[in-house]
Amino acid sequence: MDSIATTAAPPRFEIVEKAIKETRVEKKLPKTSLERLIDNSEHIADVLLSRKKLKNLRFDELELLREIRELVEANPNKFEKLKQPGEFRREIRAAVLPNFINDDFIKNAEEKLLGELLNSQQPVDQDSLMTALVFLQSHTDLGLPLEDNPLWETIFNLSLKDGLQFVDTLIVLMEGMDNLRVKDPEILTKDPLILQKTKQICQWPVFWRLLIEHKEILPFEGLISTILRGEIMIELYFDELVHLPYSLYKLFKDELANPDFITELIPDGDKEKLAKKLTAAILESVEKDLPFLLPDIIRRIENVSKKQKKSEFKEQLQQALETLKSEDKLANNIFIIILIAAKISMRKYWESKRDRFFFFTILKNPLDSKNYFDYGHILIRLKKKKTARQLFNCAIEIEPEKFWGYWGIGELLSKNNKTEEAEQYLGTALKSAQKLEIQQPQKYRRELFLIKEDLKKLKKKKVRLQVKEQPQIDLFGI
């Protein structure tokens, strides 16, 4: 007999068994729940991807990335010599899944799968949903290891692919952002609402009229015209403007829920007010980021100038360089604002996967300092430590009571052997984590442990560095 019909199931699964009897198909079904799940495993992934109400049945992908990164970093030699990716992924799942699969997640998964089963009209989908529910039940009834449960494995894999396309988990972690991809096709053609609204305002004539009224723009006037015509491109990336998403979020947060946020018709008088507010919001972020960005902008313009053959363009670039190097603060700020506005409104010239990933990562929740912490570590892997430091600074500004920004700076300073400063930041991070642990027991237990470990390693490093700095005594000197 079918094992599904004879197994004593908890009351919550009576509705599943009833649905199974009512939707019997003529073909012979596999004899066991395990065989049935394996038979439908590929379609389970399709159902979890195609049904809107199941698209959020995922583990947090940034949390997964962080867990995996730390697991790999704890034993890098082992993973560098890896020859069996399947076993690697199984080991990863075994290590991290217990942190994600709790009673709340199981209950949420059960409710969503049941709801979809009751509303499903497709026999293939019904069979896959029932199979997934049977294996959800087997989480406790069969005692199968978490890493071997195909339902958890499927959700694990989909969670990683939501926003990040993995060629191979290890390769992505080691090579940084080059292999990161956005999975959702809609996201590939649709910017975040905040970016769409900013682009809309940047394309209003009144926005540009207000900018060019600044007399400080005169030294850059020719170069800006050339950039807007698409004849010269100056590199500028969103992750170098780390305060920009938060500044834009603060500007638009009260209107994001408005269904007409993008499409509303705005009178000319209101357009001017909104253009001024956007300029002020961008200026707020530029004033914080420009001191760090300015040397790179100067270097990039110098490189473009060296390669430029047209004397007219070369002269424009040189004039811009003179103003940038003179550190005319307002003029330089206005120039960067215009570069940002051009970048946003002329996407075909400026867009890159690096820009998209930054905005999708940070705008997932611009108020969560952990997002800045996670992205900062990606930048450290890409050898962009200066920008990573800015991200950690931004995390502190947004949530000064949280430990993420202090922890990130402490780790960064420790890597650079700035032990005294590193100890101060890690000490602040530890105190913040301890306070949060008291308020929310167990939530930050793991982070608390890791910060303590970082402090221990730092103290050992300080001793080693002090030994090296000690003057050596020449026993045989005269």
C-alpha cells in the first residue's frame, strides 16, 4: 500500500492526505515519500520560483553569504583544494542550515505550501506541493539530516540565487563581484523605485537650470556638455557614493507607498521644489564622500586626458582638473552632483553590474547597517579598502547603537596592522553587541563570539608586532 496513506500523520497534515485522495492520477505513484519527493524535486524548484506567494519562502541570502564566507575563511586550505563541489555544498548546508530552520520558518513554510496547494489547479503543481509538504513533515518524523532534505536543499539553492547568480559558490566567494548576477528578469529591466524617481527628476529641465545657475559650474561647463552628449565618460560608481542611497531614501521614504509615486503629474512649481530637495539630498551625500573620492576622480580625468586626441576636449579636461585640484569645495560638489545626475539619467552610458548590485543590496533596507557591513566585506575582497571604510562609516551614522560599522572598521584596521585604532573600534563593537545581547538574548550570540575572537587575535598580533619592533642586541659587538 501507499506509505502516505498508512503513515499516522499529525492532525495538521490531514488536509494534505485528503487532497492526495481527491487528486489521484491514474499513473502508478512512487511507493515512499522519499521516492516521491525525489521524483518531483526539479518541479518543486519551479513551483517555488513561479508562484508569487512562494517567492519569499527563502533564507536571507546576505546572511547565507556571510555564513558561507566565514566557513570558508575558517579553513581556506581545505576549500582551495576542493575537488568535489557536491560534497562541499553538502558540508556548507550541514553547517549553516541549523541557523535558519527554526519552528517559525517551518510553520511559515507549511502555511504557504498548504495555501498554494488548496488554490492550485495544475495536477503537476499539486503533486509537487504535496510532496514538498510530506517532506516538510519528514523533517521531524524521519530524522533525515538537514543537509540531505531535498526541500531544504532546494530552498537553500534558490535563496543563494535570489539576486546572486552562482557559477560556483566557492568561485564567487574568492573572486568577488565579477560572477554576481541578478536572477529575477524583472529586476534586470526595472530599477528600484527610488532610483526611478531620481532619474525622473534628473530629466526635468528645471533640475538642470537650477544647477547651471551656480557660477561655480563655469570651469566645468564645457566638459559637462561633452559628457551629456556622450562623447566623454568619467568613471563613477554608486558604491563610491556610499551615502547616496540613504540620502535618497530619506528624501522619498514618506511617498514610497503612494501608488502614483512614479507616474503622478507634478505641476511646474512643485517640480522646482522637488528638484531643489533632490539637489540638497545629493549634496548631503557628496559632501561626505567627495574627500575620499576626489583623488580617484582626478586620476581618472588625467587618464582620459592623456588618451584624448581632440584638443578641444583635452582643454576642457585640463580646465576641470585645475578646479578639482584647487579644492574649490562648492564647485567640486556641484560638478560631482552633475556627474551623478548624468549617470542616473543616461543609463546606457553608465550602468554596470557593480552599480546594480550595490543599489539592490543597500536598498533592500537602507536603514539596516548590516547590509553596509556585508557589502563592505565584498569591497575588501576586491581590494577597495578605502570605499569599504566609507561603507562602515555610513553604517555607524545610520545605526550608531549597532556594532556592524565599528566591527567592520576594526577588522579593516587590524588587517592594516593599525592595532591601537583597531582595538578601540573592536572594543566599541563588543560593548554594543553585549548591550544588544541583553536586550535580545541569543540573537547576536554568534556575532558576540566572533568579535571576542577578533579581539583575541588582535592582542596576539600586537604582541608579535611589538617583538619585531624591539631593538636587537648585538652580543658580539664591541
